[in-house]
Amino acid sequence: MAGRVLKPGGSTLIKTFRGAGLQELVASARRQYGKVEFARPAASRARSPELYLLARDYRMV
């Protein structure tokens, strides 16, 4: 969906979970964005599998 609404240079924050499919998502994001990193809110429990993928500088592919 982000590819349909973002302008070049845009950013997106995606809530993800560790597990199957995460590596494919990260690889896809790295092809479409200039910078990809993970963020974890301080309020998140230590054992929680949730991660946030922060992707910046959208490139139209």
C-alpha cells in the first residue's frame, strides 16, 4: 500500500513480528527505500516478538 500513496522520499513505519516472512519483507524494503532500520518502543515487553520497521527515502521502483 505504501508504494501507492508515498511520494519519492517518503517514509513508512510498519509494525511487524519476528518469524516467517520477516527477512523477505526486509529485503523488499531495502530495494524500495534508501534507509531501513528497526525500532522498538521502550514500552514494549522484552519477550515481545513485535518490531517496527522504519523505512525512509522511498524510491519509485
